[in-house]
Amino acid sequence: MNRERTKKEYEKTIFLHFLSLSNLEIATDSITSGNPNKQEPDILCKYIKGGTVGFELGRLTDPILSAEVNAWEPENGKYIRTKDHSGEITRKKLTREYQVSFPVELLLYRENPIVTPENVIIPTIRPICGSIQHGYKRIWFMGKTVEVIYENS
């Protein structure tokens, strides 16, 4: 299985988990992967009552810690500095632009390895979402639960 196909399947799994927590009325049989070559978001789908929506996914993790955890031969007792990268990841996702005629929402989700707790991540990314101009209709955070952290009315 190629890497892009594995990524798309994983994104769909994350999105289905998000739907189970959020209770959004999305027709699960309408979920497809977007085409990055056409500047589409990661997930395309339809509401049960009609209307297409796209979702861009943003994984909040610590890439340095991830590299150490996944190292072929990790060093015993090695000191690893960690940092909260959620603000940087959020800012990067907010710069994305899409060439679609329907609303796009952003789903930021917490994924291990990360040492930053949700009660620190949310207050970090919420003001960023409201201070940077972007085209997302809503921005969601998913950890143990799901919440809307920004809504463009």
C-alpha cells in the first residue's frame, strides 16, 4: 500500500472518530478524500440534509518527541526537550487556501506523542484562530472530547 493511500485511510479513520464525538449530521457514505492537486481539503463530504462541506485535518503532536519515540535505536535515559508545537501547526494550517465552492472547516486533533495537555492547547490555539485571517467556517479541536474553538458567523 502506498504512503498517500495509507494517509488518506488514516485521515478517514480520524474523521469518523470526530463524527462519533461531534454528532455532526454527515452522510458517512459521502466521505471521500480531497485532491491536493486541485487545492481541496483532506476530507470532502455532505450533510445528511444536503450541502457539501470540506474538512482540513491538522495533527497536533510533538515532531521532535515523535522522532525520538520512533527511532530505530532509541538511547536509554536520553534527555529529550519537548515543546508545545500547537500554535505553530495552527498558524500553518490557517494559511491554507482552497479552490472549492463550498465551506471548509478545520479539525485540529491532539495525537500522541505530545506532552501538552488539552487545557493548555485550547487556550493557546483559540486566540490564534481569531486573530489570523483565514477562510475556515469553523475550527474544531478534538482530544478526549470535541469542541468548536472558532466560528465565522
